[in-house]
Amino acid sequence: MKEPANVTVTASVTVRIEGNVPWQWRVGSGGNYVAICDPLKITLQAPSWIELMEDISSSLDALLKDLLESNELDAFMREHGWNLLAPIPARPKGMRFDVPFSILPVAAMEANDSQRLLHQ
């Protein structure tokens, strides 16, 4: 009988944020989906809706990790009125930030801000 290979499993910890990030989206001239977040000055594009949603989550996670590393996270959170729903682990390796965001088509954002689609 073979011995199991040495496998390192890193537990993933999700740190949830109380807040909301508004995004607008449209389909670009080349057919890609484009998302714009004016408050955070982020623009993304992806070939599919699903990939765009994943990219938004990943970009928010990366932004918050960069702010954590540079000791600017607390000030950023206060500035945007966001709160941590759980403490950040002492060893943040494998940690992921989860930030709710709303996304509307560009025309809908301009016409009626009350019909939001919320991704949580």
C-alpha cells in the first residue's frame, strides 16, 4: 500500500465586510462585459458575465489585501463607512475579503437608481 503524498492544505478564512460597492456595467463594442466602479475608480472587463462577477470580487479582495499590507485598511474602511463583521486573523495567509456589491446597467443607473441588483 502506498503512503499518501505530503499534501499541505491551507484553510481559507473569509472576512466579511459590511458595506456596499456600487458598480455599473455595459457590453463594450468588442462584446466584452465592462464594469465601472466610480467610487473606487476601478474599471474591469471580461468575456462573460460570470467572469465579470468573479473579477469584481477578486479585485475588491486584492484592493483590501493591499490596503491591509500597507496599514491603510482602517482609514479606508472609515472613509467609506464600511465595517468588518469579524476580526482579521493574526495570520492572514489564505484569507479572503468578501464585500457586497450592487451592479446595474449603465442606462439603469442613470434612469432609476432604485432598481438595484444586489450580489452578496
